[in-house]
Amino acid sequence: MLEVSGLSAGYGRSQVLFGVDLVVREGEVATLLGRNGMGKTTTVRAILGLNPPRGGRVRFGGEDLAGAAPEAIARRGIGLVPEGRQVFPTLTVRENLLATAANRLRHPEPWDLARIYALFPRLAERAGQYARTLSGGEQQMLAIGRALMTNPRLLVLDEATEGLAPVIRAEIWATLAALKARGQSILVIDKNLGALSRLADRHHVLEKGRTVWSGDGAALAREAERVRGWIGL
């Protein structure tokens, strides 16, 4: 579904990515791992066209995304849960969800309010509350629900559980496992190697803007200590 090869990108005169390679196949969960400042968020921004790549290739669903605007890339079926959640603070929970609602790819069973509320009952309880009044965990649920309301082919989560209480982290991981069971393709950035090793099919490690290791779950189990050295655990 998503194929990134030799990706380079940066900000102004500063180059951050020097050769990122990663793959997400249909229906699988893939990870992007690495210490802070290694280029994970920049990789996501480059894939989405927010920081246009300076080199390399990004293909999604067999199409080359070179030169495509961020909104055009999103319409092709990539839904983002950004780092820091970034919900619309002055809109209610319901308004946040409806603000992005679309089924451009004509999914036969699209995400709607009822399905999101079934996935996250807490959002149903707080449907009329302003997003700024929610806890961090509830805002993360809202950010995931908002991305799902676009009915994406690929769901991208940047720092999926950062700063959340352990009980909320467990709920987020359970949600992602449920989405995977439904066939949702997911690319997730997080530091919880234990949870990711149970959830994900494929892993990629970044070091100073380069992919230095990739492998499936079996390879991760064999080389766990090596991978922990790169990601600082």
C-alpha cells in the first residue's frame, strides 16, 4: 500500500532525512521507531506532502505522490493522528468528528458517528463537550476518531500513546488491535516496544534520518537488544 524508498527531506537549509525506506502492506500494522530527533515526524510530514521530499520516492496504492498537495494526498486515503493530538479546541466532540467526515473512496461500511461512539463510548458520553475540556486520553481518542471519519485506507499515528496514563495507553493499544482485526492498515510511531511487538507485523528503525534496520516480528524478537540500542530503551 505504502512504499517509501530513499526519502530525503528537511526544513529550509537543514536536511533531516537522508535515505528513509519503509513499507506498509494492505491490512498490516507497521512501525516507525527511533529516538527523539531521528526524523520520524519529518518522515510522516514528507509522506503527507507537508514537507515536500527533496529526493527519493513515495508511492501509495501504486501511485507516485511526488508533487501532490497535502489535501490531495489525504483524499487518496491517508488519515493522520498527529503528534500532540491537535483536536479543534473550540468545537465539540461531535463537531470535531463531523468536520472531517467523508467517504471519498466509497467504503461499503464507512465510519460514522455511531461506529466511532461504539469504538470509544467515552466520546459518546462527551459528545456535546468542547474538545479543550477533555483529558489527554480523551483527546487522543477523539483524534483517532476524527481520522477514522475520513475512512482512510491507511491510518498514521504519530506518537500514539505519548504522555498518556497507563490505563489509557492500554485502551489505545486495544483499539488499534481491534482496527487491525478489521483489516485497517496502520503506520504507528511510538516508543512502547513491548506493545508494538505484539501488535505490528513490520518494523522500521530510524537513526539520524536513515533507515538502519527493518524486519518482521520474528526478526525483531531475534534482534530485540540491537533494536533497543537504536531506540534508546
